[in-house]
Amino acid sequence: MSQRLPGPLVAVFAAAAIGATALNVLGLSDAETAAKALEAQGWQAVEHKGKESFACGNGDLYRDKFLAKNPQGKEVEVIVCRGAFVKGATLRTP
């Protein structure tokens, strides 16, 4: 006789896996922390443009797009990519 996982338990694991994958692909937004990361690297946030779902790497949970002034004073779009706990912020310019 083979042992199988109960149906509801399989459904819970499947839902958790789908949810984790969706979060990783789509990402979250945290404008306040992202703006602090910009300022720490010499940028000045001008306007938060929202979440940029597909601009960051797989390990980046937070993905915020800004209109910002770079350290040279030029206004450009920049994306702040951050991990959930350990990874710092990465700035990307499209």
C-alpha cells in the first residue's frame, strides 16, 4: 500500500508555491525605504513612479521606479531593486 499526502495538504503546498513564485516575479513596492537607498548613494528622489515588476533579478522582492536626480544633477529614471532581508539595494537605470 502506497502512502499519499492528503488532498488538502497538497493544495496548501501548491498554493504556497504559486504565491511565492508570483511574489518573486511581480515583486512588491516600498517607496520610503527605496528613497532612503537612493539618498544613501548620492541620488535625490523626485517622484515615485510605482512598481517595476520585471526590471530586477530573481532574488529582488522590492522593485520601485523613481524619477530622480543622479549625483551629477541629471534627472533620470532609476529602479531600486532590494531583497527581502539580507541583500542591500541595487540601482538600475533603464
